[in-house]
Amino acid sequence: LTGAGLTPLLAARARSQAAPAAPGTPEKFRRPMPLLPEKKPLARTGRSDLYVMTMQPARAELLPGIPSDVLTYDGHFPGPVIRARAHRPVVIRQRNRLTVPTTVHLHGAAVPPDSDGDPMDVIEPGTERTYHYPNRQPHAPLWFHDHTHHLEAENTYRGLSGSYLLTDPTEAALPLPKGRYEVVIALRDARFDEQGQLAYAMGDRARNTLLANGVPYPYFQVAARKYRLRLLNASNQRRFELRLADGGPLVQIGSDGGLLTAPHTTDRIALSAGERADVIVDFSRHPVGSSVVLTNTTGPGPAQDIGEVLRFDVVRTAHDPSRIPERLRTLPPLPRPDTQRTVVLRMDEGGEHPGAYIDEKAYDPQRVDAHIKFGASEIWTVTNANARAEHNFHLHLVQFRILERAGEPPQPAESGLKDTVFLAPGETVRLQALFNTYRGRYLYHCHMFEHGVRGMMATMQIR
Ligand code: C2O
Ligand code: CU
């Protein structure tokens, strides 16, 4: 065949075989979504599960055929899944074999301050440190990521994040999908440079490739039955608004802090950076041989590039003994608040190095911004003072309850325990938290990492 004899389509195919497609625009649904590896403990002692993890550079094939340099926990992009049980402590020895300092923060967990991964409490390259996670809290889909002062955005973006599923007897007793029918899906965005390498720039607005478990726009083969999807938004800044392309039902059963009190059927799951959703999808509505696509409708980037995230291909039937109970858990009534406080998030809009503030102050690790009495129940009124920019708000150490969003009671998706909450421009959220677990200094901040790097972080001290 010569070029002249080719139809335009065949010619295009021949070209695309000769040279890889332009980096950053991978073809959709060409590769399977990998399952995240489960990390096994090195030892289980009478008292705790001991893990050893190595932070190391690796090369991952993010775009087909192009190895990209990434930072990893144990060589995996994204990091592995740790499974923990309430009241069974986990001890993790973290070895830093990278060329940058790191810290490890277990997001959503109540841990002593010296195991919280404080930005200034770093693991220098070539050294290691041991984190203690008591797990004295109910089940929750936690995750861990880097939190090094000024480096957390880039370190996490380049791969330093992983999942930590904490379970308890309440959750384990429910007849929800288990085993291979419970799937962790870490979603994030990324930008690739001309060479197909993962490209990082502060506040980059061109991260318009979406990855599910480290692969851009994969497919995932499922059986025609119910699945429990443990969704994590591991993006630095992007908010997701996820739907099934056919408008089919998504049954949300949990959020950041574990199960909701009751399942909530919706057509849309919204996740700002750092948030999690626990969702049941019933693929038995689809005939074997058909597909349904998970879509997203948030920018940046042209909508057609980012609309489709992940395709579920229904490839077989399977027995399904799972059920979604009408009651999932009970939550304790909110105690009477002892204190009220306000928090204002604001960043400069425009300018080359816009500042970002909490209560008009940029983060200073030496300063304590909120003094909290041990045992206090507090109501925080948190406002996004920007007219255009989105923020969200994350408190370390506690799982809180949302009392109000924009003057209204929370929607079902936000009615459970939360550790991160979205704030649209101009919006105010009231939340209530109980500080009765550990004393010491902990962070609160916007979880859009680049806002945190620019200063939108503060310190609370509980004593
Ligand atoms: Cu997930 Cu202070 O962070
Ligand atoms: Cu922000």
C-alpha cells in the first residue's frame, strides 16, 4: 500500500502506528483500570500491625509506551491500600529514598500530634521515621499523602498518596458488596508535557487528563451485579461531579467519615479535592456485553476532553448476595456546643504569586491560630470570601458534622461524618466538631493543595 491508496482513516491509523499520538491526549478506554495493590503487614504482633513502606522514585507508564518519572510509596502509582481495623493499632515505618524531604499525613485520622505528618516534621532523604496510628475511631475511608511544608502540592501530585480503609464491626456486619466487588478508585487530574512526562506547575489550569488508579480514561470489566466503589478525589485542586452517562442511579452509602445513616440514591456525586464517597452501583441493570461510562462535568479544560472518565464494561453475570440495608449506622446526637468561632478563607484573585489566607493571615508554622479546650464541642462558621475562586476546608484530627450550608441543612451526601467540605465562591458552611481525642497542635486548611502552599493553612492547639 502506498499513501495514495489509503483512505483518510487508514492513513491516520498508519500515522498513529508510526508515531505515538501527541502526549497528553491518550485515546480513551484502551487500557484496563488496575486494582490498587493491598499492602500486607510485615508482622502482626499481639498489639499492632507493623508495616514498612519505602518512598522511592519509579517510572510508571501513565501514557501508553512512555515511562514517566513519579514519586511513590513502595513503587506504586498511586500508592497501595492499607486495611486497618478499629482499635487495632497500625505502626508504619516510612523510609525516604527520595531526593526530597517528605512527611506522611493520614487524612481523616485521629492520631497523636507527632504522627500527624506536620509540615515541619519532615523525613529527610535517606532517613526514616515511624508513625503510630491508634485507630481509636469508627470505620472510615482514610487516605495518606505528603504534607511537607511548601512541597506537599508537588510531592502529592507526583504520586505520594495512598488509601487506608479503616473498618469496624458495624461496617463489617453489613451485607454490602465485598472482596473483588469492593473497588477503590482514586481519581485525579494531571498534565503531561511534550515528552509525555507528568508536568507540575503551581496552580496549573491545564491539568486536563483524568486518571483512575493511575491510568488515563481506562475501562474496567465488571459483572452484572452490585459493586461498592470507594471513590477518592486525590487531585491537587480539581472538583469532580460524577454521573453515569445514562443517568442511572448511584447509591451513596458513605462519605469521608464512613457510612451515612441511610443510603441515598442520586444521579450525581460531587467530590472536592481530598473528599471520598462510598457508592453502590448496580450493573445488573445493564445487559452483558454493554457498557456504561462514568462522566465528569468540571473543568478546567475543554469539556469534551474530560467528560468521560472511566468505562465500565459488563462482561459476565455473577451471583449477588449483597444488599443495601435501609439503616447503615447511627450517629451520636450532637452535644451542646461550648464555643463558636469563625474562619474566613480568602485568596488574592489574579497576580503572579497570589497570596492565600485564613483570617487574612498566611500560614506561619510558629503561630497558633486557634486555642481549643480539650473536650470542647465547637461550632465553626467557615466562609469562602472569594467571589470567583472555590475552596474547601479540612480539619485534621476530627471528623465533624455539617450543620448548615448557605443557611440550609446539609444535603444527604453531607449529612454523615466529614473531614473535608467544599465551599463555593461566597458560600458559608457551619460545622460542629468535638475535640476529645488528643492534645497538641494540628492543622486546618484549604485542601486545594496549591492554596495551602500559598498560605491558606493555620494551626489549632488543643489543650
Ligand atoms: Cu489531606 Cu492537611 O490534609
Ligand atoms: Cu482554597
